[in-house]
Amino acid sequence: MTAWNESISFGRRRTEVEVTLVSGLYHLGKDGEYEECSKEHSQFTAVTQWSLRFPEVLILADDWSVCAAALQIGKTTDGNIKCHQHTCMHAEYGRPVVPCLLHDAFELATTDYVLFTNSDLAYLNVVPAVTIAQAMFEESFALLGRRRDIDFQHECKMKTKDIAMLDQILDAPGELHDPFGIDYIVLPRNTIASVIKDMPDFLIGLWKWDNWLVDTCIHKGINLVDATNVLHAIHLQSTKEDHRGRKGYGHNKDLYSKFYKLEPGRHLLDDPFPVGLGTIDYAPFYIKDQEVLRRWCYFDVGKEFQSCRNRPLREDITSR
């Protein structure tokens, strides 16, 4: 163990946990109603995998046609898929507002833990990661981690499309994404309301809101745990899109900048590109070999937040 890692022993008995996966969807084609190996196919694959892996899947849909397609997947896989047509749409930008979606997740999920995710990711080892964090922190934690990017178009064409072969697609070697991109977060359901209490009206599917959420968890005293080593989030990447070309990009950027300018005691205000604020590397804890380890970071230096990113890089995060 390196000098800057502090092992934290478990003093409580681990218990079984159940996690509801929640995702917002604006489009979901029915089986066969999409171009093979396209973005729509990757989303269909993700929802199918969720229905096989999670005891409850909650889709927050823009319209009922999405619900119809999602419920059909549930019938095919015998999975517990629920769908809710949300009322979270921003009037000007035509995208759902994040705190509204998270509020719906809090109200509608029936398990103790909620995984809020982008719509094109599949997951392995969620329960083991949550169980490790729960054993250490009980209900005061949040999990996040770096995703693994795979070329879905290539893997899709190489593998059979049969449901039973999904895990073969997901077992493809992946490249770890940069730590500023946060595609999922796992929260105990009873902490969601506290986390989103002061959240600005960020738009889903754009940058900055996830970085804000991470930073807010830290400042609210919620133990933030990087689960990259255990929880595998596989990005079924079909095309690369630049957030700057999406409608509402400037809206999220302005909200993010305004939030920190209103609180000059926060940090990175002079950074010309402050996307590093609230990244995965800011998590004070991470999981390795069934243990929760503490990063070499300081969080109370003159009431300022000093980042892990300026510390030696960890060598224990490896790709599949």
C-alpha cells in the first residue's frame, strides 16, 4: 500500500442491497425499428441489459412512445421496467431539467438506492460496489466512476444480437474515459432530496451539471466514493458528439459560472476552463480490492477545497 492511501476497515456486517436504475430517454426505437449498430441500437441494447441486471428500471420519458418501447423490452426479458412520462421539459431549450428528473427518481423508485445514468451505458458489478460503500458509510455516500468506452458499432457487428450474448459485447476491452465526464451517480434514495435542494435548472444531456453535483456532495459532507475499480460502466459508443453543438450548451455553462461567482469562497474561479471542478478525481475515497481507501487529498485548507488532481496520479485504476 502506498504511503498516501489509508485503508479503512469494515466494522459492520454487509447486507444485501437493491438498486433502481433511472434514466431519462427522449427516443427509443422498438426492436428492429432502428439502423443496426446505430446510436438507437446502442440505447436499445442498454435498456435490455438494464432489465436483465436490475430489480427495477425506471425510465423517465419525454413522451409515451418511449414508454411503449421500453415496456416491450420488459416483456421480452421479463424485467421490471417502469416508465413515467415526466413534466420536466425546459420551455425554451426543449430538454428536461435535471433536478426535476432527480425529484421524480426520488418519488418513484422503490429501492433504497438509485443509479442515475446516461442512456447509452450498460453496467456490471453495481451491487458489489454499493455493498462495499454501504458497509463503510451506511447511508451517507455517493458512488461514481469513470466509464469504459467501447466501439459499439464494431462490437455490435462482431457479436450476435441475441439477448443471451449481451455480456460478450460488454466484455470487450474498453478505454477509460477522462475523469471530468461523469455518466452516472449512485445515491441512497433518502439523500437525493438534500443533494438537489439548491440545484440550478441544469439541462440533461449537457455538461457541467454532473460536476456541480459532485462538488455539492463533497461540500454537504456526503462521502464520495470512486468505484471505477469495481463498478464497470460500459459506454456503448456509436458516434462522438460535441456538447458545444447541442442546444442549451451555453445555458448550463452560464448557470455553472453564476453559481461559483455568487460564492467567491469556492474554488477554481480563475481557471479559464474549470471543467475540472467536481471531477471524479475529486472523490475523497475510492474502492480497491474490496476496501475503501482514502486519497491523498486535503479538503479543509482554510475552508477551501484543494483537489486530488494536483496530487500524484493513482496507478491502481486500470481498464478492463
